[in-house]
Amino acid sequence: MKIYTKGGDKGQTSLYGGRRISKDDIRIESYGTIDELNSHVGHLLSVIPLDFDQKELLIEIQNRLFTIGSNLASDPLKDLPVPDLNEEDVLNLENAMDNMDASLEPLRAFVLPGGSVSNSVAHVCRTVTRRAERRMISLASVEEVNPILIKYVNRLSDYFFVVSRYLAYNLKHEETPWLPRKN
């Protein structure tokens, strides 16, 4: 099977369900950003320590990102079978954050991204997650988007922030606080 179809050469693509839409449609932007995020999570998995206790959840997150992408890539005008996301998925992120946070010093200032490659990649995941959330909210203003998808992505950006702090803690990298200029 060839990977290229030539069907998108004129700036159109197909949703799951067959309807053709422009490649710059907000729906395509939404699931394209989720796809980009999934690649960044894969990058994060490749640079974290082998024994990092969040590895299994990060793989689970990649699977849930495919779930979100499949929902966003489906034609909302058709009743199509797509995988589901549920409250338990959100709770898994919250529980993981609570467990990691128990090891961390309380946050007293904004922190600058960086410290190590893995810490920095976690921050990239956080910011791309925020962009995905903005794209999904834009889509939700013109078409229905299942609210659990947005809720999960909102929580996911928080998760990546805690992961970045937890990596710094585990790798014994000092977090660099933001030092605002005094006027």
C-alpha cells in the first residue's frame, strides 16, 4: 500500500467519514496539534531516565492522544464509532500529579523551562498541549466538541508542568526561578 494518495494536493483532506475539508480548517488544526503533541511525548519518552516512574503513564497518554485525535478527525455530521475518553482518564492524570507533587518543594515562583533535555522537552509538551487546547476551544465555538476531550487536554498541560518539576527533582537539577525586573 502506498502512503501517498495525492488526494491532498489541492489543499483538501478527508475526515473520518469521507467528507472533504480544507487542510487549514480549525478541525484539522485541532487534531494536527494533538498529533504534534504525541510526537513530542514520544521525544520525551526517548530522553527520560529508563527507570522514570511516569513512563507507563506517558505511553497511556500517547494512546489517549490518538483517542482524542480520532474523535476530532471524525465527521461530526455522521454517527461514527470512535474510541472514548472518560473521567477515569482525567483522574489518572490528577492522581499522578498528586503523587509526584508530594515529593516536590512547594512552588514559590514561576520557573524557567530548562535544566536538562528531559525537563525542557516536558515543557515543550506543556506548551504544545496548551496550543492544542486553544485550537480545540476554537473548534468548540463553531462545532460541538465532547467536553471531556477539552477537560483531559487542560489537565494534561498541568501534568506536563508537574512532570518537568519532578524530572528536575529526580535528576537533581535546580529549577531556575523567573526573576522579574524591578521597576
